[in-house]
Amino acid sequence: MAGRIEDYALIGDMQTAALVCRDGTVDWLCLPRFDSHAIFAGLLGTEEHGFWRLGPAHASDAEPPTAARRSYRGDSLILESEWDTPRGTVRVTDFMPPRDGAPQLIRIVEGVSGRVPMRSALRMRFSYGRVVPWVHKHEGRTVAVAGPDSVWFDTDCETYGKSLTTYSDFTVAPGDRIAFTISWQPSHKEAPPLPEPEQSLEATEDFWREWVEHCTYHGPYREAVIRSLITLKALTYAPTGGIVAAPTTSLPEEIGGVRNWDYRYTWLRDAAITLSSLLRTGYREEARAWREWLLRAVAGDPENLQIMYGIAGERELGEAELDWLPGYENSAPVRVGNGAAHQLQLDVYGEVTEALHLAHMTGLSRNDYASLLQLKLIRYLEQHWDEPDEGIWEVRGPRRHFVHSKVMAWVAVDRTIKLIESGDADGPLERWRELRDDIHRDVCEKGYDKERNTFTQSYGSKELDASLLLIPQMGFLPPDDKRVIGTIEAIQRELSTTDGFILRYPTDGEKEGVDGLPGDEGAFLACSFWMADDLAMIGRVDEARKLFEKLLSLRNDLGLLAEEWDPRLQRQVGNFPQAFSHVPLIDTALRLTASGAYGG
């Protein structure tokens, strides 16, 4: 059985990523890209679906020992795990070097004390665990081949095959360093070059050290901010600048439930807010690359703007279910692709425009097509802003007039007006000022419940929605407006868990809820960070700090967050690690630091 979600570490090369459990098992790896088929899919099934375990030998492979300590090496994505055994201590260093050729996962075993028997067990299964590859020797190297894929396994240790698994048994003493590497290559091409593990380790460490040096944040939450920034960088597909929401698919929002989605794509919303965080912490190059990705993906067709694309800008992300995988802790179905790609989510226009506006305001070099795109988006919104949509949470139920969508349509028009007022674009200024006023008036009249003094999820509804917390952050209303304060307090009353974390919106157990799905979900971490932001904005800074630091305590030992927190099971749930959790962590840290609302 796979470990708890928070038991995993992330390593990656900015083109794909692997998850490594505390017991030294790689249970998830897609090659060669984030959205490729997995060669290790044990995370969503069993060991029969692929894994790679490397750790101290144990009498029972079914119960491998967990590492006594693990951490990233400094501010990097190099994982170091140490086991203390009766015979001594051993360290395993796992990393994926930034790619210059074949993708590689390198694992270096180092003896620390005593003489420790070790075992590597490698079971490759292609196509998400469905295909058993042909494993054979080629000029002294082990290679697994199936269809278009080949994976090459290199080590100086002796290997042997048993039960369709490649094993290595060996012993390490102090000072011993033994490397294991897998490399992917299209099966029709010649073998990839022999790996150089030690040189690759040094180059990887240099890469991360130099990248982190660009960070401009030096406040009291620097450790958490740096780890979140590294995570966001790891979720960026370097060749194109596209940013995946998470490197995994189908990790459940409710253990045993059906809310299991594929997040290995670029949501415009997630990527836009990621860009904003990168810009605010000094990372202009990543922001520039994302803007270029956006312009290529949208091309000349903003009227058909999708809410998400493939990492190279692909439009077709057809959703399918993998019925041979039982799912994480039997949370089925396992899905690949995402049927929400063609939903109408009007808020996306606001997020994209806000990101382009921030890029402009922070001095990112001007791009005339980016300004042209912004104008085209507003011309589309001008005709469609008053339509119902599926909203920020991608409901699978009927479309509604979601308040957050209307607010973000207002944001899109407001930021474009500011662009025109700055002299960097031309447009019908007076007409769009009138449009901005019309949207604002419509929201305040139809999306506000006077009796309860709160905005609601959609026009005419009684339900609340945590996305309403963005109203003051987007400048739609000032923080001291009584309607804003009333909304914040209503969300605290109606959408707060016993731990004080925030749910996205009400769900109804076995019944189909507002989102068209049965079942419940955990507290949404992004929404909980938004609450901390709002509390700080309305002057309740001590309360904001306490909530923020409570949220920081939910991170795993490596500083990583999934999408949600299950208050009943007291564990992380949802895809992992999640950009949409780490971005608001950074934003809240910046806000609290600016306000002086921090302890210590």
C-alpha cells in the first residue's frame, strides 16, 4: 500500500517529477513529461503497478523500514534520507538533474557508519502499470522496452531478476558511495549516454543554489517561502514555461471518494497566480516565460479561451478512466485527462488580466501582443460577462451566475482600463468605464444578501463560497466595507472546520451537491490562506498570524502541501504537491511581513 500523501517527497527536473516515500520507495514517476504515462504507478494501485524501493534490506519486503531522518539538501530539490539500523547508518540521496538530454532519476547510497545490508528493488510497469516491459541486457546495461518507451538502468552493483523485478543486494561501509540511475529514451533511438552521478549531483546543487539567490524576500517566513518557490519552480515545464497545477493525478479530495482529478496540466488561473507570486519575489524570467507560453497557447483565438491547456499549449485533454488501477486507498476512479478543459469559467479572464497587469506594473518588458490579447479578452467579456458559467471550482452541475466569476470579470475590465490610462494601449475608455460600473452594480444588487450581510456563492443562492474572500484582495470593495466584513464573518461561521480552516463551499455527503458530485471534501488550503489575508486586511492581524502559522504546521516535514486538509482524519488529501496551496502561502507571508504581523 502507498504511504500517506504527506509521507512523500518531491524531486524533479522541471520537466517531470517523482514522489519518494519515507521508506525509500518511488511510487510515482511519469516519463518523459509531467503528463506522460507513469512507469511507477504504485501510488494509485499496488506494487504490481510499478515502484522502485531502495533502502536497508529487511526480512519482509512488505514492511520496509522508514527513514529516521530526511531533508532537502539546503535550498534545493535534492532529497537526503537516513536510516539507523542495528548494523549502522546509511544515507540515500535522490535527485533529478535539470535536463540536458535524457531524463534521469539518480539515487546515491552512502555508508555513514557500520556495515549496512541494502536492497534495490526495481519494478518498471509502463502505461500506468498496465504494460510489463521486455527487460534485457544490452552491452552490460539493463534496459526495459515497451512500445515507444525505453528505460535504461545503470549501476555498478550486480543485478538479478526475480518475479518480474530487478534486484540488487549489496552492503555499504563508511565512505562507500554506490549510484543507481534510470534514464528514459525513445525506444527507437540508441542508448542514452552513461550517467555521471557525482557530476550531476554537483551541477544540480549549483543550479538550485544559484536560482534561490534571486529571491528578494528576506522576511521571517523565508524558509516556508523559499520551499514553496522551489516547489513552484519544480512544477514549471522548462521547455515552454507552462506550469502544472500538481505533478499527480487522482489523489482523492476525500479518501475512498470519487473526487479524483488529473492536475498535470496548466490551468490559466493557477499559472496566473503563480506568476504573480514569482514576480513579487524577484523571478522575472519565469514570469516572462509564462507570458510567452500564454500568448502561444491562446494564439489569435481569445474567444475560445480554455481554462486549461497541456504544458506545451495542447487543447485536447480528453478525460478517461483507468479501470485497472484501484486508486489511492481504493479511491476510484483513477482519471487521466480533464473534461473540465472546455468549461466556461469567466473568472479566468480576470486572473489572466490581473497577471498581465502585475507584469506590466513590475517592469516586465513590454509585449505589444500581450496588450492586444488583453484588449481582445475584454471585448469578449463585454458580450459574455452576464452569462452563467461553471465557476472557479469547475462544478459538474448546472451553470450559475457565480459571484466570484462576476467579480473577476470586473477585475479584467478594471485592469484593462488602467492599461489604457497608462498610455500603453488604446481602447474605448468611457465605454469600458461604464461596463466596469455595470458589473459592479450587478454584483452588489444580485449577489449580496442584505438580511445576512454577506455576499453569496451565486445570484439568488443562500450558500456561501470561500472565493468571496477575494473581493477585498482584488480591490472590488475596500476591506473596511461592512459587506466585506460581513462576508468574512459569515464564511468563518458557516464554512469553517473545527480546526478553523476553510471549506470551499457546502457539500452534502451522499447527496449530489451544488458542484454536481456526491461526497464531501477536506478544508481547501488556498481558501484558508485567503482567510488569513482578509483578517490581516481588516485589522485582525493577530488572528491572521495565528491562522497562518497553524496552516504552516500542516506542511509535511519537507515543507510540502497537498490541495486540502481532512480535519476528520487529520491528514493531507488531494493532488500533491499543489501549486494552488503554495502560491497563497507565499502571498500571505508577504502580506503579514509587510504589516509586521508575525511572531518571534
